[in-house]
Amino acid sequence: MVNQSKTPVHVVAAVVINANNEVLIAKRPQASHQGGRWEFPGGKLEEHELPKAGLVRELREELGIIVTDSEPFIEIQHDYPDKSVFLDVWRVIAFSGEAYGRESQEIRWVSKSELSRYQFPAANLAILEKVLNICSG
């Protein structure tokens, strides 16, 4: 049973699309919530941290890239049986550096047509739908 009184975990996530119109996805660590599934990179906001600042910090820490331009993309509230999440998703318009898994996580640049081959957490499905319907290419 879902505990509706539980405060959702506030997470920032990024839709990063490269010059080849490929989308960056990262594999969640096996031991984490929804482990082994693919996701849009990001992480939990720190206390009193603004979403845009958290996005920049998370992508620098996880991927080694510096976000230079971004815009809000979609907000999602999702309740899993064991926790609630609020995904604050941003589209990264410009960044510097070359993305790699700084925390030893697997990352991939994939075409939009390949995204359906990957298993994502349920909270990410609305992001996938918007990526497929809105992003050109």
C-alpha cells in the first residue's frame, strides 16, 4: 500500500541530446531503488538547493559535463509502492565536456528509435513519451 503522507523525494533529471540527435541515458546501480533500469541522468536535490543548480551539480558529479544552458522540460509526481518521487526534468540545451560515467555507471547515447529497447522506471515513462513526441529528429 502506498503511503500518501510520505514526502516525495525531489529529484532533478536531464534530457541531454547530442549533435547526432542521440539521447543520453544512464544505468541505475543494481543495489539502488529501481536498480538495473535505465534512466535520464540526475539525482536528489540537496536541502535548500534550487533545481537548476542541482541539475548542474548532479551532471558535473555523475557525468563530468558542465551544463551551460538548460530549460524546464516536464515535472512528474510518481508513487511507487515503497516511495514517492517528484521528478523535476530539464532539457540540457548546451554543455561542455564529454560525458562519461564518473561513478562507474554505464551510460549510453542512443537514438530515439532505440529508447524502447531499454527498461526504464515507471516514473520515467512520461519523459520518454515527451522526448519521442517533442524533440525533433
